[in-house]
Amino acid sequence: MSTLTLLNGMEVPQIGLGTFGGTRYSPEQVAQAVYGAIKTGYRLINCAASFGNEEKIGEALEQAMEEGLVARDDLIISSKVASDMHGKGDVLLSCAQTLRDLRLDYLDMYVIQWPFSDTGPFDVGEFMMVWRQMEKLLYMGLVRSIGMSNMTITKLDAVLPLCRIRPSVLEMELHPAFQQQELFYYCYAKSIQPIGICPLGSPNRADKDDDDISVIEMPEIVAIAETHKVHPAIVCIKWAVQRGQIPVPFAIDEIQYTNNLRWVSKLPLTESEMEKIEVADKNCRLLKGKEYLWEDSDDWQEIWDNEA
């Protein structure tokens, strides 16, 4: 599989497997998908403590390595610090628990999942206290690279000058209906690799708004899919990879995660098709983070500094 090189020199596959099963899928089902995906050829597994399934995923990782399907050095395992673990010393505890659950000695990527604690709003001092703990984990050899997630340009401008070690990756919602052009190219200018969460528009999520767009039903995506005789989801993934982000689609069914991987390097989209998708951007954020609204705030766009 083709790889991209991070700021710190670490090579990361161009596609990974997401593991957010929500309430729809059990930890056991997600773990089974992880095992099957590794057997299929996936090497990047994107986890998070808040998903509530890392213990079962750890069993799957251990099984895959014990059976010789893959060596530890061949895997890129990522996890995230939950927003309720932002206190002094909490990040170290969170990482230790994740390592125990995943049955690993180190993580390849460790990311701050949300830029504020459960009580919000964003505070530079609080965030940097969390980041200093992330940097310490790197010094201790418990993680190979560190990153951020769900940030805005305003927040990045505030914290990047204060970082002793700059983030290697930024996890962000990226799909054809929400391309985040300005933030995307900001990351590239700063040598931060974008990792695209929700690359298919998370069609099975429970918190849909009436005006949300179904990404895989966008006319432009459907038309291109018909041309290539593939599912619209494949077009979304191919667009993401060709654009230069690393998509981490979640899939339980073997045929789905196998096809996602299989088509990454086959029949690339044409320049014209890429341009059609670019102009089809609807600036439609689907993962709004409403659950993180703080007291005296009722507009979810404040979470994103009204940037989108």
C-alpha cells in the first residue's frame, strides 16, 4: 500500500480503518472487523478511548500478531485522548489505559480528540497543559507521533507557536460535501498531515439534522460512480486519497472494507472528475459537536469559531 510521510519521518498508509461503532455495533463486532481488515491488508487502525471498544480491539490486534498475520512494526495504531481527560496528569493515565486495553507497548499516533474539556469553551492555557503531557509521552517513548483533532485555524494560530513539538497530524471532518479548503491547505503549509474522519458522511449516524446532506447521494458523486461502475462510497475514498488526505472509513462488513482498500489504487479519478467534486463542495458540516456546547451558548458554530 502507498504511504505518506509525516513531519517526523514516520510513514503512514493512505487509508485506514475507523473504529467508531457507536450504539449500532458492539465492541465485539468492531474488533472482528479490525481482525478481518488486518487480514485483508489494512495497516492503519484509527481508535479512540471514547469509542468504548479498545479492550476488544486489543484482543483482535493480539490475535492477528500471534497468528503471524502482521508484525507490530507493520501496524500504525492511533488513539485519542477523550475530552474528560484533560486535567493535570490525566493524559498520561489515559494513554496508559489505552495501551493496556490495546495490549501494546506504544502507540504510533496519539491525538487530542477535542480541543476543550467537557466544560468548555476553548482555553489556550488548558489546551497547552494537555499538549505538554502529549509531548512528554513522546519523550517517554510511549507514542511515536502526536496530533490534534477538531481544530480551527483560529485555534491553531493560537497554539502552534507555543508547541515545543508540532503536531504531525490533524484529524478533521473531510468529505466531498465538506472539504474545508482553507483549513486543509493551512495544514499543508504547516506540514501537518490531514486525516479525514467521516469520509463517507457517516450515513448511519443518529444525530442527523434535517438540512444535512447525504454525501453518497450527491449527484456529482453518483454520476462519477456510475462512470467507473463502483459504489459512490468508493468515489469518496478515491477523491480523499488523490487529494492527499488519509481517510479512515468505518466498515463492519468484509466486502465493504475490502472494496474500500482494493479500489484505492485502481482506476484513479480524472482531473476533470476531481475538479467536479471540488466545485460540488456544500460547506455542510455533519459532525457539529453540539454535545460540547458550554453554558450560556446555544450556537454550535461557536465551537468552530464561526469558521464553517
